[in-house]
Amino acid sequence: MNNKITAELITTIKVGNQLGEGVQWHIQSQLLWWTDIQNACLFSYCLTSKKLCQYGMPERVGCFGFIENSDRLIIAFETGIALFDIKINEIEWLARPEMSIKGNRFNDGRIDRQGRFWAGTMNQNETAPTAKLYCYDDFCDSHKQCTELLSNITVSNGLCFSPDGKTMYHADSPTREIYQYDFDIKTAQLSNKKRFAITDEGCFPDGSCIDEAGYLWNAQWAGSQIVRYQPDGEIDWVLKTNVSQPSCVAIGGPNMDLLFITSAKQGLNKSQLKQDDKAGHVFIYQLNGIKGLPEDQFVLDNETKVKI
């Protein structure tokens, strides 16, 4: 176990989200963004001014990504993937592949190193493997496509990519397993599926991120912890949190050394909420000796970048 890493809690953003998720640092604006899925809203937070902004969404937001050279966002709403202009509340639907599947909604996702948007769905009752993982790419106007890459998933989660983009990590939360795949950066095809890690009984892998060294950080729902895994899947370090349901992690900030953690109060009864009184807040830790990677951004007209 790594004894050199330290993390000091420096800020608690007292938002009380029902289901805080998808936290990301936007390096250009120096703002922190996340979603409260069940309340259908996005949040942004400025570290210096401490200004918190809340934006109502037309549907619940499973995940989202920033767009290169644009103020718009690409969002996996509950019923599909769209471009969204937050300033004028304008939506442009790109793909809605599961409109006919009752009981599913979009959940976790991420942009890969080549600028494609990935988003997975989930069975809302978490009882059947009806969900899938999709990749949306905007090669050019005549070749926009939403491709199904994985199926037989119950709750798609924990999506992230190695620093070189050649390994994809993905979890199906109820199974408690995180998998890794070889990833073809040109074709976006997946191969050589392997179990990367399995969480403890009663502890479920939620949102993940990758740091500069290629280590995977995973928020563990119902486990009250954030776990840093080595590239070989061995546990490197564990941060115990002051909430039972940490839901997603990101590393960012002006020096790329702040750890951001969202959490949730969904599913907790009154007695549990009395004990877990910080549930739903967002937490910011100062890390020592760890740097994050900037979030990749979606590329409109992606033909050139994918060929690199």
C-alpha cells in the first residue's frame, strides 16, 4: 500500500445532490462541472470566487463532455445523445438508440483520447442485463454514427482510458467487476477483455478517472472509499470518505492536483441520512504527489484527429 500519498479535505460544496455524478474539470474556463442525475440539472463551480451555478436540463443527464472550441456540451440525456447549448437552452439530438427499450436510461460515459463520445446505458431497476455501451463519432456530416460496442450490461459505469488511449476500462456495477480492454485508437474497436479488479462484497464500482501516471481512481458506492489501482489492477492506495455513497472522481484544478468527489443520498432513509449527513455534497481534496490529466474534448468533424 502506498504510504507517500496524502489527501487533505479543503472544501465541501454543500449541494445535497440526490445523485451527484460525472464530475469533470474544464481546464479552459477553470470551472468544475457535475450533474445531479435525478434532479435533471448540471452544476458549475468556480474555485476562486466560490460561485455555484445550477442549470435545469430538459431531461436527466447521465453524463456529458466538453466540446473542443465550443461552449456547447455533448450530453447523454436519459433518452439519447445530444448537443446542448446551455446559454440558450437549445438541444440538437444526435442519436437515440434505446427509445424502444423500456426501463433503460443513459448513465456513465466519457470522451476518448481521439475525441469520440462514449456513453453507456443502465437498467433502472438494476435487475437485468438490458444495457449497452455506445460510441458516438462525428467523422463528417455524411458519416455521423452511433455504434454499439458492448451489450449484456446491467449498469454501465466507470468508463475511462489509459493515458496513451490504448486501454479502455469499464465496469458493470452490480457485478462488482472492473474490466479492461485493448482499444484500437483508429477504429474504436475493443478486444482482449480481462478482469482488472473486483470490489469488496457490498461495495460497487462507480465513476472512475485516470491520473498522469496511468493509475485508475474509482469511487466505490456503498463502500465509503476511493481506491487508486495500479495499471496491473493491484490496489495502490485507499481514501476513506465521510459519505457512504461516493459516486464519481476527477483530478483537476489550476495545478491538476485537486481530487474532486461527488456523492449521493439516493436510496438512504431518514435514519441513514441522519448518520450520513454529508451525503450528496461535493468534496475537494488537496493531493500530494499526484497529477491528473486534462479531460479530453469531443471533436466535431473528427475525420482528421482520428487518423492521427
